[in-house]
Amino acid sequence: MSHATQPGAADPHRAGGAAGLTLAGLCAATGAEAVWCPDPAAPVAGVVAADLMSDVLVDAEPGFVLVTGLVNVPVIRTAAIADLAAVVFVRGKAVPPDVVALARQMHVPVFASQESLFGAAGRLYAALGVGPAGPGRRRHA
């Protein structure tokens, strides 16, 4: 199951001020390391947390960041198809060279975090200034 959110009210922890959360702010919020990020000022529209790529395709919207513990090539392909802003790999997993190479080729910024999936998604959710977690915006097919 995944949980998708969109930004709401302003929050002092958001990088980019009124423009909202950026990829640089994503790093600050989650303690993530940029594996490949050509534009740290790129905006983040929301977050989706999932290990099932079918959930990502249902729940994510363009500009969202994917938080996942699944580290493989299909994750990057899914992010490109869904026009996501970036992928954050969690739980301290190493990102293989073939995944980084495809991310560069498909222009999908990649980050690595020591956080759990829940922790990273929660920090991004808070940084977006969305407010208390609710039942989500999950669409059922």
C-alpha cells in the first residue's frame, strides 16, 4: 500500500520559501545523500511511498518524489514513466551502478537515505506542510 500527498500550507522547514519544497530541501528534511541530482532547485509537488511499482503508477502524480526500499532498474523506469521529481532509496541500501546509470540516462534524480521508509516519507510529508496524516488520496482502480 502507498500513501500520496500534495503540499498544503507554508512551513518554515520547506526549502525554496513560497515556491515550496525543492530537491535540496528533500535532502535537508530526510538527511538523504544525493547520488545523482543535476538540479537541486527542482520543485517537489508531493510524495508517494511504496515498494510496489503498480501502487506508484496509481497514486503518484507528476512532480512527486518516490520513497522506496526497492532498489532496482524498474524503479527508475517507473519514476520516468510517472514523471516523478526524484527517487529516494531508504534503509541505507546501496544504489547499484546500473541503477545510477539508468537514472542519469532517464534524468531521474536519485537520493539515498538511512531513514526507514516510514521515517523518510513522514519527514517529507511534514516538510511539504501538508498537516496531520489522514486516510490519504489513494485512488482505487
